[in-house]
Amino acid sequence: MTTVAHIAGIGSYLPERILTNADLENMVETSDEWIIARTGISERRIAEEGQATSDLAAIAASRALDNAELTPADIDLLIVGTSSPDMIFPATACLVQNRLGMTCPAYDLNAACTGFIFGMHSGVSAIESGRARRVLVAGADALTRHIDFTDRATCVLFGDAAGAVVLERSDEPGVMGIVLGTDGSGADLLKIPGGGSAMPATHSLLDSRLHYVRMNGNEVFRFAVNAIPTATRQALEASGLELGDLDWLVPHQANQRILNTVGQRLGIPSDRVFSHVHDTGNTSAASIPLALDDLYTSGRIANGDILALVGFGAGLTWGAAVVRWTKATQSKEG
Ligand code: ACO
């Protein structure tokens, strides 16, 4: 029998604090109309002071364990996809592991906004190889900590959140084809230049605001609207499925215009392209599990549904995982 993996549990966490477009109008020269028209975003959540990425990830991971009806001791491996770790080291995953009272190996993985899909790839590989039975994969980012709130081109886009799934060995196929991609020639298009070994923290670095996200928005947009359709088609082909088999496209929630364009390019009706970017903004590596948890907890996915989870981000990186949903439909009250 071939070893396969399925999603046995899911959880997510959005911080309480809301930053609306009206709030941003008081901070930079922008307008609700511009932000809605160009991005579809209306509000985003901001981690509380003192709340770090590991805090967000630990709540989401704990909720995923509860949803799977498992305990921390049942997990063989913990992977946290993040590009806004608590510290350069130790890994955020080590802090989450300790917080939850786990004893398994734990590591971070940085593929920016595609971090969750890269984490799923590693988790599924560990299960398929027989090295793990259950892997907890989280995507967590507090990217607003690295946003220049005087730069209107980037500060309207991002929010903080975490999401997590428990992957478990199973006899029925759950996670099907997964494809990943990287094009390092695009590394300059989206980056935090300062604070690493190339440009260590100094007073002048801070004065130059080089510790904040820098982005070429137009090029990132062009990349995204090509990468998502290509990765979706490749992951479906690797699963032996076709576009017509898809119940939901669950793309990285970066921008409504990107979601509209990829839906059109793939010929998927807009009501099958999941979006809640209006309420969350771009939550980076958290975005896909957060979106999936929203679909699940609002009762919109049923056992047997076919989903394509598709990410793209800095690196450049991209990836897609086709998933057959193996959990019962969640009641809307539940
Ligand atoms: N409010 C008002 N005006 C603004 C704002 C703002 N918040 N931001 C930029 N502008 C202005 C610009 O200054 C420019 O003015 P100018 O013409 O006088 O120079 C004008 O609006 C147009 O600027 P563009 O950058 O060309 O605007 P564009 O239509 O490309 O929209 C956006 C910008 C929304 C960033 C778009 O490029 C985009 O969505 N890109 C993808 C970004 C993205 O999703 N990044 C993250 C993905 S990867 C990851 O998640 C890690």
C-alpha cells in the first residue's frame, strides 16, 4: 500500500487589533477608494505589542491539534513557514515547540509567502518516506513589524496572522500533487534588504529605512498572475486531475485584482476562487491555511472536495498543492 498523507486537523489565528483603510488615511496620503480599487483590501489585523510570530503560530497550531483531536505528543515533526521570525535564531519553531510542550524536532522554513506550501511539501515528504506519521505545518507571519508605515505603496497591503494543519499518514489520498518553484533571479523584486548578514543592523541602516519591506509592485503583480495558473495546472496534472475537477481554488490572498485575473486566466468562476483578502490583507505565509480554515469553519467545504492551494512570494517562490478534503463538513455553528 502506498503511504499517503491527508489533512487531519486545521486551525488559525487572527490578532484582535484591526487597522482599517480609514486608519491608514490618517497615517499616509492614501484613500479607502484607492486601496479598495487597487487591492480589494478594507482592513487587516495587527499583532499586539509584545505579540510575536511564535505567539500567533502557537495558537494556530494548538487549534489544529484540537481540531485533529490529537495532543502535542502525537506529533513527530513541527515545521513553521515564516519570513518574520521572532529572532534571527533560534528558529521560531523551537519557541512554538516549547510553548506547546512538544518534544519532536522543529524547524523554520523561509519561502516568504509560499512558506506554507513549501512546509506542506516537506511534511508530506517526511510522511511518505516513513520518517514521520504526523507533521504539524504552520504558516505564520507578523510582517507588519517589517513594514514602513510611511510608505503608502506597501503599508496598505499586509496584515498579521497564523494558520496550521496536521498532516497525517493515511490510506486514502488527501494531499495529492505538490509542485514548487523558485527563480532567484527575481530576488530583488521583493525583499527586506537590511538586518541580515549582507547588511547588518547599524544606526545608518535604520536611518535609511533599509530594515523595511521593499517591493516592485508592478513586477510582483506580473509574476503572480503567471505563476498561479502555471502552478495550479502543474499540480492538477501531477494529481491526475483537470481544472474541471476543482471545487475550490485557494490562492495566496495578496490582492483581489490578482485573484480576479488568475480566475479569468484559468476559466474558474469567481465564486470558486476563495477570497477574504478584504478582511485580512496579505498575511504572507499564514494566508493559505487561514483561508482554508475560513472555508472549513464556514461550512463551505465537504468531504471529498478537491482544492488547489496555490502560493507565490518573495524569492521568487511559488507552489501549489492539490488536496482532497477528508474531513466532514463543519457545521456553521461549530
Ligand atoms: N494610496 C494612493 N496612491 C498610491 C498608493 C496608496 N496606498 N500606493 C501607491 N500609490 C500611487 C503611486 O505613488 C503612483 O502614483 P504616481 O502615478 O503619481 O507615481 C500610483 O499610485 C500608481 O502606482 P503603482 O505602483 O503603479 O500602482 P499599481 O496599480 O501597480 O498598484 C499595487 C500597486 C497595489 C502594489 C500593485 O502593484 C500590486 O498589487 N502588486 C502586487 C503586490 C503584492 O501582492 N505583493 C505581495 C505579494 S508577494 C508576498 O505576499 C510576499
